[in-house]
Amino acid sequence: MSMIRDLRAAVRPSRRRDEPPYRYEKSAPACTNSAIVDCGVYREGRRVSEHVTPAEAMAGVRADGGFAWIGLHEPTEAEFAGIAQEFGLHPLAVEDAVHAHQRPKLERYDDTLFTVFKTVHYVEHAELTATSEVVETGEVMCFTGRDFIVTVRHGGQGSLRALRHRLQDDPELLAKGPSAVLHAIADQVVDGYMAVAGAVQDDIDEVEIDVFSSGTNGKGTGGKGSPKGGDAGRIYQLKREVLEFKRAVSPLLRPMQLLSERPMRLVDSDIQKYFRDVADHLARVNEQVLSFDDLLNSILQANLAQAAVAQNEDMRKITAWAAIFAVPTMIAGIYGMNFDYMPELHWKFGYPAMMLVTVAICCGIHRGFKRNGWL
């Protein structure tokens, strides 16, 4: 149990609620290749080299053991070609790593595991609108071999710098080899999903409160309590963002199950059991994301129903007032026909009497509509 606590403490540092799970940190390249963020050799869990090239790192590993960890950020084909040749990476996986925009997946090429993770970052916003960006995605791709791990990042988030430092502070864990790094990356990515899911839940709760409270006070459009015209746009925007979130989470379920259940030569047996914990958290986030979609559908239907009710109320008001104004229109139309023999036409009090009758009829109709809730 102590080993489990140490492992979780190494890969899951405490994080403030308002702190984004990933930060992109620019740094000077450790090697001549401008895409390389860091390049180091680890032996018995400790870093034994600084400022080496991938070729020098692999030469040291082959001579004295250990493993090399090379981190890159958005490399070009030319920048990645030498590293791919040095580590014997498969051309198809190299193409995916360079061009990015891949689904989360796990593939095996000879003695190398190629893993793709989608990183998700919550975009802070003062107010959710119909055009607000809620989640921003990036990618982390890992080439895991017996004595090396190559990580390729795309996007402005998903930095592994802090993770590398935490792992270096835990030599016992790093001594497990490249699979320990792969697990730490997977755990950090899934922890990021959990943080984003909580933030998205807050946005959905806010929209839900706005929609369901809009019909509790007042009636009709334009007044207090009437449905907001922008609610449907906000809900559709949230649905699009949740869909993007879902595309990052759901496809990763199968790779995590494989890493946690299927014995693999490239994954240390002591590390493999910890992938079950990652897979469990990922399944929990996936269920939460699926519930987001169902909840947003319900909120959208409620919003549309409220809009239909408001329109019906408006139509009833328009119909009621049209009926009221029809009375003086009809009376004025009759007396405007200029017949000689019409009731009270030559009576001295005919005009005020007819006005009083008109007002009385209109008031009676208005009272009837008011009593029935039409006005």
C-alpha cells in the first residue's frame, strides 16, 4: 500500500481548483534539434546525463544500461527523421506523430508501443455565450521501447516538464523503466480529464439554472422570467464542446484496458497494475461525459418547450386584444353605412350612449379574458 501511495504522490500532485491541469512552458532546447524540449538518460532511476543528443543518449544506454527519455514539441518531418532512424520507429507511427490530429489509440510496431493521448484544457471565460470556447485539445504521443521513451506533444497545453521533475524526485519509480513514464503520462492526462469534467459540469449547472428558473417568475417574452433568446445557442455550443471532450475520452478506454489487462513485454508487471487505476478513472470520466450529453439534451428540450409556451401566451394575448378591438370596429362600421333609418341616429344622447355601450362591451370581454388567463 505504501508503494501505491508513493506512486500516486509522484504522478498526482496537489492542484488548485483554478489552476489549469496543463501549462505550456517554453524552454531552451537541450539539443541541436529545435523541436527537442529535453533529452536525458536515466539509470537506476536517476538522471545521469545533461544536454546530450538522442544519438549520444542511446549510445550511453546501450553501453551502460538504463533508458533514454526524449521529449519533442511539434517536430517537423526533417526534425523527427533522425530520431526515428536512431530509435527504429515505424514510418506509419512517425507520420502520425508529425502530422497529429489522431484518435487516442494504442498500436504495437515490432518492439515499440505507440500510444496517442488527447490532452484537454478548460478555457476560462467570464460568461458562457453562444461562441465561447470551453475546451481546447492537444495531443501527446509516446513511443515506448525497452530502453527508451519518445514523447511528442502538439498544442499549447500538455507540458510534461513538471511531470519529468516529479518522476526524477522518485528514483524508485523511475527505476521501473519507460513503462513508468508511460503510466505517469496516462495518469496526468486522465487527471486533466477529471478536472475539465468538473469545470464543464459547473457550466452545465449554470445553464440549467438559467433555463429552468426563466419560467418560474413572470410570464411571456421580454418580461422577467421569460426564456432568454440566447439559451439555445449556449446549449448548442456546450454540446459541441462536450462532443469534442468525448472524442478525447471515449476512444482511450480500449487502450487503457489493454495496458491494464493484457501482459506486455514492454510494460513492467509492477507498473501494469497501476494502469487499472487509470482505466477506472477514465471509465468514470467517460460516464460523466456521456451524462453531460443526455443532460444537455434534456435542457435543450426544456428550453424549446418554454419558448413554445411563451409563443402560445403571446398568441393568446394578441387574439384577446384583437377580439376587444373588434367591438368598436364593428359598431363604427355599422354606423358608418349612412342609412337614414338607424337606431338612435337622430337622438340627442345617441353618440355618448353608443360610446358607453362600446366601452362596457370591451370591458366585459377584457374581464372575461383576464379571468381565463389570456391577459
